[in-house]
Amino acid sequence: MATIGPGIDTAAPRLRLLVLQPTPFCNINCSYCYLSNRRSVAVMSHATLDLACRRVFESPLLDLQLEVAWHGGEPLTVPLTWYEEAIALMAERCPVAVQLKHRFQTNGLLLNERWVRFFAQTGATIGLSIDGPADLHDASRRTRSGRGTYDGAMRAVRLLQDNDLAFHVITVLTERALDDPDRLFDFYVQNGIKDVGFNIEEIEGAHSHSSLASADVETRFRRFIKRLFELVWSRPGLLVVREFESTVGLLLSNKPAKDEQNLPFAIVSVSHDGQLSTFSPELLGARHPRFETFALGQVVVHGLSDVECAPSFRAINNEIRRGVEACEHSCRYFRWCGGGAPANKLFETGRFDATETMHCRLTRQVVLDEVIAGIESRIGRRERPYDLCGLEAP
Amino acid sequence: MSTELDRRRHLSTGTVVVSLIAAVTGVWAGDALASQPTIAARVGDQELSARVAAIVERVSLVDPALVRDLPPQIKIAQWRN
């Protein structure tokens, strides 16, 4: 394979995440959604999936573990029987040495006992999209007729809990959530939600404005993270927050961070109609004046090595590399960040070779600052953890 | 000997979940560190890397497994829906 960037071992297996879009259709209409074609009811054919498997499984870049993220649209709008056949097909095509792990990210509205049994049988992990208490959740996550989806999402929580099926929650933080971290923390704990990741309302794709882009938001976001870290630290093990786990892991790691979104073919994305892409999954389906599309190949005709030779891939990869190098030379957080997410650079600044973005300031810099300061402030203290916040002992 | 495995086994039972944060809070709960000066006092406003190095040093003194047993790549990204 050709050279793809300085410091990258081109022969090293690194393909660990396959993002598959069974359909672009979503049964709800979140205000911050970045997908432009979420009304389309098209569904990936099993023939397309078969070709996608061939392209991925034949690649020398494939690692020994491959996460398969089923991500739409809303993946559960595709019939369960489709997935039963799809997962059997993937198992049949997968090399013996490679372990597949299936992941579903869903709004939960269509979850039922049959889906739960399927997840349990396949060992798939489930992420539910819930933005917190009803007023926060329903402010953004509504049906096309304008109804809130909170009750349906919480019904999914109960169904998974009643069946002892572990799950995580992804919460999208909008401006209105920033002033009440205690209420969000209490919401998770009181509802038995043990594992949460926070995404910010990003400027991406069809969503060209974020409520977090205003002037005072960074200060409020910093206060939110600081307080949430206090709450999580004070009751260890009660709530796992993805951002804190990742950050502490990065701080304690002997090696500098690498952002898989910057590494070509660490992530491969395939759309419902067989278009292939890499880098940030949000790029697939997006359009841009300079690059037109980020569909870099088609599974019917292109393998990953063909994609790597395409002029469009080279142009994008070169610009992303320049962006990462610029981050390395200019940013004191680089050691623990790895160069930022290409999609956020592009959609915020118009270029991949940009450096700082709202996304990186909030999700990398502020989080690193507050986790480091939070740990420092507690070193040497001997109080019981839950004394720090005036909470009752668990 | 208190090992990372022991701690994680404890953390995975009951209503408590596996957490690196929880493991690190355990480091600070240890009496062995009580007589040592705080990191904030040692490094003041030093550069970020020095502050992180001080944290790593402190953790590794108590539980080296937390420092060396980490995967080389840690994912931050996860896609919303």
C-alpha cells in the first residue's frame, strides 16, 4: 500500500471499527441531527452487506477485533429478520481469527422483547440516546409531528433493565443542560443508568448552528464538567462517564493519544447503498463545496486499497495530516488529544488542516483541564469521597 | 497485595460498575499517601505535562498496574443518534 502519512505504519493492522448504515431513515426528527437524508426509507441489501464484508475482511489492515456499529438513521426501523440474516452472513464471512463485536445505537422507541432477546443472543451492546430528564430530552428529541420521545426512551431503559441487559446512554449536551449538572447526575443515578457518554451539540453536516457556539458557553461548560467530575469522583463506581474514563486513561497511558478519526482506515463507514468512506463517520453522506462528497468508493467495484489510490482520498488525507501536524506544533493538549476530529474541523472552519475548534475546546481542552485540576485538588486529602459534595453515603 | 484485578473484581459486583475513575479514587483513599505533600503544592502553575507527570507518578507509587496496563489507544469518539 502507498504511503499515507508520516509516522504511520502503513502495514500495521488498525481497522477496528466498521460503521454500517442499514438505513438513513429515522423515525424521529432531533433538532441537532446532522443527517440530511433521514426521511429516506432505503435499506441496505444483503448483497451490499456481503460486498462490504468482502472489502473489509480481505483488507490487510483488519485487526483481530472488529467493532461493527449499526448506526442509521435509526437502526431499529429495519426489521429484526434483516439483522438476523445480516449477522449470520457476517459471521460466515468473517475470518476465523477475527472477533466481531456488534453495537447498536438507538433511540429505543421500537425496542421490544424480541429485540432484547436478539441482543442477548448475539452479545450485541446497546447505546440509548437520552438527553436527560423529560424537559431536556423533549426539547430536542421529538417526532416529526412535534411530540416528545422521553416516555418511549425511558420505556426502553426499563425493558433493558428488566431483562438484565447492560447498556450505555449517550446524552447530547445543548446549552440548556449546562447549568444543572446535579440534576443530570441525579437523573442517571435514580434511573439506574450506570454508563453515560456526553456528545456536544456539534456543528456538522445538515446542522449548521450549535447552541454551544455563543460567547459565554465555554465558562458554563467548564463549570458543568467541573461539577460533574466532583459528583462522579465523590461516589466512585456509581456512574461511569465516558469522557472522564477516557481522559484518566489518557493521562495514565505511557503512549501519546491517537485519534482514530485521523487515521485512514482505522474506521471504515459503509452507507446503505454501498458507498465507502473513512476518517470521521459523519463525513459519509455529507457534502462540501471543495470536496463535493466524501464517498471515496463503492463496495461493488472498490476495495480499500483502491480507495487509498483515489485522488479524492489523497487530497483529503493530505489535508487531514497537515491539520494534525499543525495541532502537534501549536497545541499543548496534543499529547492527550491526537489532533482532533476531522469532521469538526471541516464543518466548523471549512478545512481539514485547521487546528482549534469549538468541539476540541469543549470536549478535549476543557475536559482535560478539569479532570487534571479535579485530581490535583484531591491529592493528599483523606476525607471519605462522598463527603466532598455533601451527598449521602451510597 | 492489592492489585488492579482485585479492585476491578470488587467494582464489578452489586450496583457498582467497573471504572478507572473509581480505581484512581481508591489510590487517594489509601493511608500510605497521607504524609506526602499535595501535587498542587509541589508543582504550582507548572506546564500541563509536568502536572500530568506528577499525577502519574503519584498513582504509580501506589498502584503501578493502573499506569502500565492501559491499552495503547483510547477512544473518545462515539457517534450520536
